[in-house]
Amino acid sequence: MVATYPGTVSPLRGLDPFGEAERDVWHGREQERDELAKMVIADGFRAGLLYGEPGVGKTSLVRAGLIPHLRDHGIVALACEDLSQPAYSFAAGLSAFGIQPQSNEQPVMFVTRAVANAVAGQQFVFVIDDVDLLCMDDRASAELADLFARVVSRSGGRARFLFVCAQERMHALGSIERRTGSLFPPSNRYELTRLSPTAASKILDRVLALSGVAADPALAEAVVQGVGHGHPMLAADLQIAAMAMRDLKISSLQALARIGGPSELESAWLHEACRATGNERSALRLCAELAADTGGPIAPRSGDQVIRRINLDLAFGQQALITLEQRGVITRGDPSGATWILRHEILAVRVRELTAPARAAARQAYDLLGSKTNNKSRLKLRELRKLKTEGIAPITPEEQDVVARSKRYYLMIAGAIAALPIVIIIIIWISMSGRVFFGLQQEVGGEHVMVRGGRAGLSSFFWLPGSFGETVADTGLTRSMVTPEAWKKIDAQELGGTRDDWDGNLSSIMAPQLAGLVDYATTGNEQTLDALKKAAKDADDQAELLISLRPIARGGAAEVAYVESALTSKSPAVQRAAIATAGGAARRRTDAYHDTLTKALISNDQELRRIAFASVRSLGERGRTLFAKALEGNPDSSARRELLVEVSTINVEDSSSATNAVSVLADPDASPALRERAKTQIRGALATAP
């Protein structure tokens, strides 16, 4: 056993589980530990199941809570350290307790003998964490079933088995139960649920204080409320928030507000970790590839294969993997670092959402290089810079030849320019004076069409005096607002004019979609909406269209049908955008999207329900009506439980927090969201007891 003392280890574990070495800083789940221990040591118990959502804290509860607690009470408690060899793992654990195998004795027989020959009253608890992953291996499943049958049948009640698995993969345990019979009656199942906001605030405050990040209970409470929106939270989300605050050096409410509030912590943490590699966009693509949806649990992947798949420089990719490991985003799949995997499976969906823009930009650059290679044409100087910005490295000999040939070409141009007589330079300067061209510049939200001084096609001479290449104006136009043909010409710096009349060219470069959105916003023409839908080819396009419709949604029949069809999409980004569009229309129009939001509240898709809850909650009084209406729609048990929590929370807050609401309104530093909530509580209190 490992002895630890307060102060020697940190409770900021990131996405790594607490172990026995961290038992003294593991905190907040003592009641669950005691209840689980009581179940395991009860008379007649032979096998039980601990289950819960990924990231809820099952492994930490078992390794830092239950196992040390049982050992303190004289019970031999062992965890399976190698899921591919459960019998060997438990045999090694018994050897550590001083029980030695006989010569050439098989692990299964050794474990069976050790338990059967133990002194009277000695109890053994065998814990198999992530048993759902073990069940994917038929050989390991058969070995575990055989071990269980032999040990339990000969132990005289001294041996107990505790299986731990993710709630969403409990069906995988069927491969063991088919061999052993039913293992988990209801009395032997224990569900580990999310942490309540109050408990989460206390735990986060303790983690921040003991890890030296911040000692401010109000800050911890603000983070919990901002991330969880008043709902129970995963233990993993608390650790992610703490990591983000440590890495971003956030120790006050003011610093938290500067990054956009608690809801931006996870995104800011991921981008900061990727920025530490030296090329943020390439590192984001690396994370996205490791998070790619493979139709099952995430698994370790070859680092070199991942790097080559997304056309990254091998040296940079290997260095980036190590940096991301140090930042707690990924971990090694094997000790040598040949394979890599996300630090925790809850990151997979979130990383895919947060890296969507980087993947789209890289896909464009990759397609550009492939097109030039197929056509055996030369890259333009701007295109070369784009490949470098996106971290796209040529892999095949053909791609390398295109890049090398393009570089030689521009080096030759540079040499020729250096040799030109001064009179030619003067002529070029005169030709650029009084001229402007349209170009692209990366801004918040994407590239903007900018107006810069100079002549299109002469960017190589912007070093001449005269403010050439500097921004004259920002048109505000992004890629979605410009026709593809015009965008290509702007990207190639082929469009321009004089400083006096450049604004007259804007109407000729705007995209048809922008015109369609303006037409639909002003007339509600459903034919226009139909044309916009047809132009959305994939999930990213659909999400972009729904986001564009959000401020102009009218709640018409065709529009409602489109939003409801988007809710059935497999893309979380499309679902989020559809709910946001419905919620936006509902906030502006009292009769819009009520049925759509009600259906989403009772959906079988937990992620969709979470998004719908956040949207409906912002509707105030009408949102309460929708929550109540959803309860009447006969939802399943999970949705009903969440709705009951929401309704009961609202009722409690409305009836008992008028005094707190007054103090919030009196606080000059209170956020607009808190002030609005306080006003609603005071109005409810006055209506109930004037």
C-alpha cells in the first residue's frame, strides 16, 4: 500500500484518474464510497456492477476510495491492471500480498487455490474496471468468466467481484453473463451519478486551492454555474476547468471574464495547448484526427500514421504529440510512444466540434496542393504561404516537385527584380500609386475581404514606399458572402480599382446566398429558403445555414420542417445550430417553435436534450411552460428525471431567493445574466406574496 500525506500530491489530476497514492486529496465522494463498500461486503454478495457516464469519476472512486478503504478494514482488494490477462493480473496482485504460486501453476488455478485456502473470515474483492472494453476481446472474456466461476464456486463466500463499466456500454457485459449466468441483480448494481452544483463547487474550490491556482470560493462557484448551468456536473469537467485555469493563469473573476466566461474555458484550454506546439492550426488537426469517429470507443493509433494521414511534417508532428501530452490533451498508448490516444473519451466529441474550422481550412489547402499536382501547374506565392500556414507538407514525390518548382520560380523572380534598373522600380511605383486591390485577411470568425493599397498582382513590390499592401478598408465580407469566382480572384489579388471608386465593385462580388438570406429576411419567401437548403451540401454547410437563419428565423411551415429535419442529423454541430435557430425564433415570436423545442426536450438523444435545455432555459417564463409541457409528453425515465430537476429547481429558486436577488441587483459587478435572473426571481416572489 502507498502512504500519502496532505501536501505531497496535488488534487489537480487533469483527465487522469485518482489512484491510491492520491487517496488523501481525493474528496467529495466519501458517501458513495461507503455505500459501495457496504454493498460489496454484504452477506450473499458474489458479483456487482458499478456504472455511470464516462467522466463521472468511477475509476477514481474505485482506486482512490473503495480499494484503500477495504484494505484498511483487512480485506484483500485487488484491481485488474491488464484487461487482456485478467487472471495473470490478479495472480500478480496476490503475490504482492505474500501469497506465492506453486511451480508451473496456472494463474487461474493459483487464484482459485489462494482464495479457497485462505483463513476463515478473510474476504477477497476483485475489481475489474473498464470491463466493457475487456468484453470486446472474446479470449479475455472467456478467461474472466472461467476465473469467476472457479473462484466463486470454491471460495465459500470469501470472494466477491466488482465490475465497473460505462453506462452507455453496459450491453457489452452480455458476453460474460452468457457464460456465467445473470450476475447483476438490481440490489447489486450501483450507479455513480453526476455531482450536484453545491458539491461540485466545494470540490473545485478545494482543487484550485490545494493546487495553487486560486483560493476563492466565489470563483469556483462561478465556474460551476457557468459550465454546468445549474445542473449536475461530471468530475472530468471540473478537472478540465481547473487545468484551463492553471494553464491560462486565471485566478480571479475578472480574468475569467476576459476570456469570455466559464463556458469558454474548455475551448481556450484546447487552443492554448495547441498554440504551445508552435503551430496551433496543425496541432488542432492532429487532435481532430485522434478524435475521429471510428464507430466505437477511441483506441490508440500510430503516431506516424496519423501525422502522414494529415500531411504534417514528421518532426513537427512528433514534437507536437509530446507537447499535447504535457498539456494533458493526449496520452501514450504504449510506453515507447509509438501509439497515441486522447486523454479521455469524453474529449472525442468536444474536440471534433472545436476543431471543425481548422479541419475545413486544411482540407481546402490539401485540395489545392492536390489540384496543382494533378495539373502539373505552379503554386502562387499566396498559395505557398497558405500551405505553410496550415502546416501542409508535401508527401509524394509529385507534390514535393510542385512545391520545389514553385519556390524556385519565385526565387528567380526575386533575383530578377533585384537586378532591374531603378527606372523600372519607379515605373512600378507610379503604376501602383492611387490604386487598390481586394485581398483576404484572417480575422475573428474567418477571412475578411480587405481593400489594400497597391495594384493587384504586384504584391511582390509592396516593400516600396507608399503604404502599399496596407489596409485601406475592411468590407466586412467573408467567404460565405462572396461568389466563388470572385473569391478566387480576390485570393489571387486579381480584382482592384482606384482609391476613389473601389466601393462601386462590391455589389458584383457578393454571393447569391447573401442575397437569398436578405430576401428571406424581408419577405419570408419559402422558395428562397428551398434554394438555400439545396445549396447546403454537407453537415458543415447545414450548420452554417442554420446559424445564418437564427437572427432572421420567422417560424414558417417550411422553415420549421427544415429545422426539425436538422435535429435528426448525426452531426452535433447541425443539431446545436438547429436548436439555436428554434430558440432564437421563439425568443422573438411567442408562437414559434414551441412543438419543436418540446420534442427536443424529451428526445432520446441525451446531447440533443442538453442543447435544448440550455436554449429553452433562456426563454424565461415561456421556457417554464415548455418544460411543464414536455413533462406531459410522456418522456422516457432519463428525460423525465432531467425535466423534473429543471422544474423543481425553478420552483425552489422562485420561492426562496428574493433576498439574494436583491443583493445581486445591488452588486455593481454582477453580470447581465445574473441580473436578469434576479429580476425574474423578484417578479415571481411579488406575484406569490405581494
